[in-house]
Amino acid sequence: MPEKELPDWAVKAGTKAPVLRAPPPANTAPEPAEVTRSSAATEPSFAFPTEPELNVAEAAAVAIATATSPPVAVSTEPAPAPPPVAPADLGMVWALVVLTLVGPAMLSTQLPFGRIIAVAITVLGIGGGVACLGAEGRARLVAALAAALHLGALSVVLLLPTWLNLDSWRRPAKPDGPLGPVAVESRSGVPKPIGSNGWLDAAQASWQFRNVRVSLRGAVVGPVELHGTGGTKRTTKENYLYLVVQVTNVGLDHDVQLPGWMSGAAEGVGVTDANDQPLAPASFGPDGPKPVTSSAQRIAPGHSAEAHFVFTAPSKSAWVQVRLPAASFGAPDDIRFRAAPNDGSARGSGK
């Protein structure tokens, strides 16, 4: 654009623009450019910002540095992959599994066939612990501990089974006492041989063979209160002989199978008076209420079962004699009690 066509403020500003001057001679400071604004100007004007003056040497150094500087390198290589995750220590895993089997091995001893199960688990644990000894570091220590614990558990099961409430592997020693039935005193609990006549005083002693103890708990002559279905009660007008027989398991480890006469059916049970006259079992009709009897078929160690029997009353007899079959208990002879019946009302019974 020609200069004559420019506005006055542009022409004036152009005349005052900074220029690049040659470097002054040595020890001579350059005079700064002066920018002034005319106070008489009526149009707006502005001045471009001044730039620092560069001497020839500095300008040449900047040009050389710019020309010789290497281009910025942009890496096209992919980012490094994350470090791989270390695999699990299988030796430690198997060693811990073998170690945890010690608890189930000991708990299994309380299950049916638990002794066999415990032996199998402990043998497996010993083998697994020995196999894991080939591992390194802490896995080897855990494997050694597991093998030692399984070996200790196996020793307890085989050599000290009573610590786990198990039967001994050895056969029990023969008892020093009598092999046949004995009479156990009711007060002292001391066993004594049965007399030559074979009769036991029901008030003084009980019959015992091995882990079975039989007692005649009561013999009462009087009316019998019967409890029928639906909660009905009836007391007989006639007197009857009411007997209560108790069977107790005095053993520690085996249940006792109850004989059939414990159901109260009186089959095989014989009762006679002092004159050896038999007393017949009482009958209340096929639809009548029956005496209470034990419904259990087996009794555990430390438990008892009772059977109630009702017979016709003896006529002015000083005592009655009761015979109970003992073949189901393994005894060769019958259980024989002699008891003096008490007068009074017999205990109630139910369906």
C-alpha cells in the first residue's frame, strides 16, 4: 500500500519503530531508542513492543545453534509389558492340605468305624507329608510338621485308643471274680456269689451277669389304677399283685438287648406264692387298658428300662417268688427273686 494512503497515526508510528543497529565500538554503550508521543496528535497511535537488541556475535550463535540442533526424536516402540505374576507355590499348597487333615482324622474316631477311617487318613497324611519334603523354603517345614502330627495321631489311635474313648485293640483280660451271675447288694454295691438255693431277696440284692443288672423294684398287693386311651382312668375294685422289674446296663461300651418279656407280655415270667401255687397274669380284656411297659429294645451304658406286670393277688401269702428268663442275657439259669409284697394301692399304669 502506498505511504500516502496510510493514516497519519500509522505514518507517525512507523517513523518511530525500533531498528536493529550495528554493535557500537568498544566501551561505548548504545543509546536507547526513544519513543515519544506527540501531544498534539488528535488520532490514536501505538508503538510496537521493543525487542532486546542483539549484537552480531549473539545473533550468529543463535542461528548456528538453531541450525545444528538435532530434531526431537519421537519413540515409536510399544510400552513395556507389566512384569509376569509369579506362579503359586504348589509345594506349600499341598503341605497345607496335608496339615489340615490332622483335625478330620481325630474327629473321625467318634464316627462308626471311625478307628479304621482315622488310620486311613493318618497313613495318607504321613505319605503326603513325606512327599512334600521335596519342596523348598517354608513348604518343607510345613510338610515336616504335618507328617509328624499325622504320625502322632496314628500312634494314639493304635497304641492309646482309650484316650479317644475307643476300645483297646487287645482282648480284655479275664475277670478275677466269678464267671457266672452274682448278687449285688443294694446298699454297698458289693457283688457276692448267689446262694445254693438260687433265690435272691429282692429287698437286699440285685441279680447281675456281666454288664446286665436286674432288680425287682416293687411288689405291691392292692387295687390297680389303669390309664386308658384319651386320658381316661379306672381303678380296679379287686386287688392285684403289681410288680416292677428294672434292667440296667452297668457296662461302659456296649448296648444291652432287652428280652421279649420286658414288653410286659409276661411270657416266660413265672410267679408263685409261698406254697408254690402259680399266680396267673391279670387280664383286662382285649380292648382294655394295658400296664405301662418299656418301649425300648436296647439300652445304652448307664441307662435303665422298666417293665410292669400285673398278676392275680396271692391269698394271705408271706412272700411271692418271681422267675425271669435270663437266656437272652447269656446266663444259664433263670433269675429268681423272693419278695414280701406290701399292702396298699398299686402304682398307676397307662396304655
